[in-house]
Amino acid sequence: MTEVPIRITGRGLPGLRCGDHSQVHVGVQRGSEVIGLVPGDAAEAVFDLTVTLATTADGPRFRGPYVHGRAGERFLYLSWGELHDGEFTMFRRAKLHLPDPADGPAGFDAELVLTDARGGPLCASVRPPVITWRPR
């Protein structure tokens, strides 16, 4: 197994207030925990993480605590929530579908805009061209 670095850079965040939600933050999900919280009014949100690239009988597969989904449909979560008194309460998340692991054995850089067409936090399934994956 090989460790593969991934950097996600999100720009155009929606702000600290979205609808009924205040003190909006975004973080990356590791297992069931959301880490690396960035305020919704930041200029950008950058998440550096490492996943494992495992060789299987069906080819290379991403694995690790940041990776979700079944084989062939792997993704990362960016989770949106409110941060009050140090407690994060998630209300929405974006599913960032990972590229083919064979395309970037040295790692990937991803870029995306984190505000949707209605001005809220980007959510649901995110695939190109909404996200751009570049091999390192």
C-alpha cells in the first residue's frame, strides 16, 4: 500500500450565515469526525490529507479514514455545519467523487467553488466540471 497526498482547495465560500444557519463552517470528514474546520467567510478552505492506495485484484483502490463509499465509487466528504461554543453541528455535506487512482499515483490537487448556484453551501454529489482534479 502507498500513501497518496490530496489537497482540496475550495474558494468562493458562502459566508457565515446561510438561511437559518449561523456561524457556518466547513471541514473534511475523517470517519465520522469532521476536522479542519474553516469559517464560511474565509477567502479559501484548504484541506491536506493522505489516503492509501491499495493494489487489489480489481486494480488500485483508495482506502483510509477519509475515503467513503464502495469499491469503484470512492469519495471524500466536505461537511457543512454550525460551530457554536466549540460544538460542530452538521447540516449538509458535499460528496467529492475521487478520480481514477491510476491517474495520480503521486497524489492529486482538487479545486472547486464552495457556493452553489443559489448562494448556499455546495452539497450533494460533486464531479467534474464542478471539481477539477489534477495529478501531482
